[in-house]
Amino acid sequence: MARSMSAKNGRASNRMHYAGGYYTEGNTVRKIEALPARTRQERQKTGAKRRPARQRVVRTGLSIDLPFLFMLTVAVIATLVICFQYLCLTASIDAHMDQIEALETQLENLKTENDALEQSIDTSVDLNYVYDVAVNELGMIHAGKDNIISYDKTESEYVRQYEDIPKE
């Protein structure tokens, strides 16, 4: 039997090949099993024929039966449906986030515009003009000490809005 050549360094390895596999050869290793010595004569006596190399197909035992195939198909379809729904949900969330950002930008613009309008209203009212019109055109006067009436309410702590003012 020939030694197998190593692909890395081109040296012969300590493994010998036989039909059933490999065994290790060397001066420090004991042979646990001897090589099966089947000669041509022994094969002829038992009637065993040697098959050509292309007929030596190693079966791995991986056969797919119908229930397993059905289960695998259902699992793949379920996975694809879940992935599609996830992508649709992600796209929907992104669209809503963009819409929220646009509305927040619009709100900021409206707040800025509102503040500017409020400032312009506050500056457009001239209090001196209002006083002049009230005193000269409408005949209003400042209240004097004789025009201000104050009273103490002793019954309760709060004031009723529509109660009559006492005469005293």
C-alpha cells in the first residue's frame, strides 16, 4: 500500500489508506487494528465483485420526506411574511417621523411669527395717545380721594361679585 502525500509540503504522511479509511503508522504508535487483507482470490471465493469507482456513491442519509418539506416551506413563507411586515412597519414609522419633524418645524415658524406680531402690537399702541384721547375728547378725569370708596367685608374671606355695595 502506498503512503498518501501531504498537499502542504509534498512529504509522505504517516497515514496509510485502505478501503475502509485511514490508520496511523509509525514507530511510536501501536496498531490497534490490522489492515483487512482481502485479496483478489478471497473476493473471487466469496463471490464479491468490485464496483467501478463511479458507482461507489456514498449515501449520507439526508432524504427529505413530504412532511419535513411542507414544514420547511411553511417556515420559509412565514419568515418572508414577517420580514415583509417588518419592512413595511419600519417604512411607516420613518414616514411618520418625517411628518412629525415637518409639523414641529411648522409649529416653530408659527410661534416665531406669533411673537413678532405680538411685539408689533405692543409697540403700536401709544399710551400717551390713549391718555390724551380719554382726557380731552371723552372728558375723563383722574380719580381723586373723594371718588375712591373702600369698605371692609367681615362676614367671609371672599367677595361676592354681584352683591350690593353697602352704603356705609
